[in-house]
Amino acid sequence: MLTQFRTETASASSSATLAEAETLASLMVEDEAVVSDAPTHLPEAQGLLLLTGLLALSPKVPKAPKEKPAR
């Protein structure tokens, strides 16, 4: 179930400078991976690895038998 929160813009406070408030605001909008440099899950990479493995292990197309010369 999703919960919705009501957010309001905080009034200017004397505890943070304008530059600090802008820095904080920019950090709040960025993705988590950009801020924390944490690895992200890439399911496409797993699919590509699985496809490559299956292609490497798949049976090859049989070649036509060579005809023996008649004696």
C-alpha cells in the first residue's frame, strides 16, 4: 500500500546558509547511486550473460557428410 506524504517548503532558517540549503536541495533530487556511489542492479547484464552462455553451449548445425570418391 502506498502512503502519501504532504510536503511543504521550509521557511528560510538562520541555521543554514543559502549555499548549504541549495546543496542539500540538489542532493535530495539526485539518484541514490549518484550520491552514495552504490552499485546498482542491472538485470539486462544478467540476461546478456545468460544469452551468451546459452549460445556458447548450444549444439552446432550438423555438416553434410562428405561424399567418398567412387572406386
